[in-house]
Amino acid sequence: VVVVDDGSTDGTADIVAALRLPNVRVVRKPNGGKPSALNTGVALARHDLIVMVDGDTIFEPDSVRRLVQPFADPRVGVVAGNVKVGNRRGLIAKWQHIEYVIGFNLDRRLYETLRCMPTVPGAIGAFRRQALEQVGGLTDDTLAE
């Protein structure tokens, strides 16, 4: 696990470092934007499958297992996670939930049928290292990964 702190002020990197977990590395770098932080993590990762997660994402217990299963097919280069709003009590959270369901999930079902994925949510996604290398890594030319 590689935790990349690119100048965040939320203290997540300090919390992770204090835990001293085996096989977890905290890397600190100057803020260069999210793609720069993600590419740093990719460069430091040691495996062919790379799962990227935002620091504020909360997982279901089987999220990573389910996310990497499609990679059993060697033709799969990327898998988009199914992001949901966990706290739907407030008005803004309810609107965000509607946005996610309509704006993201419906078109993703179509893309899944077509076996393509134009973007992967920043909150959770998995990539085959080779696919990332073929496209030159992550860029800030898009609104999402």
C-alpha cells in the first residue's frame, strides 16, 4: 500500500504513518495536482494490478476483491468502482446520490455492455499497470481518471 500525501492538510498521512503498518508506505511530495500524486503512487507500486482510492473513500469489506476479479480476463485493462454516497441525510448528499445514480451508473452499464470505460472514478478504480503505461499515465487533461 502506498499512501501519497501531496500537501493535504487533513492529517491522513500522519495518521497512517503513526500506525506503522507493515507493507504500507507514506510518501510526501509537494502539491502538484491529483494526477501527479496518482502517478507517484503508480511509480512506487510493485505489482501489475493497481487499485487507486481517494483518502476519504469508505469500502465495503469485499470491495477490493470484487474490483480485481475482472482482471482474470487478460483483455481487461481497467475496472471502475461503483461509487455510492454513504450519508444521504442532507439535501446536498441526496442530490449527489441522484447525480451518481443517473450521471454515472446508468452510462456505465452501457459502457460495460460495450466493454469500454472512458473514465474511472477517482474514489475507487483499478488499473492494469500495462494499460496505464500505454496511455502515458494519468493526466490532468480530463475531469476524472
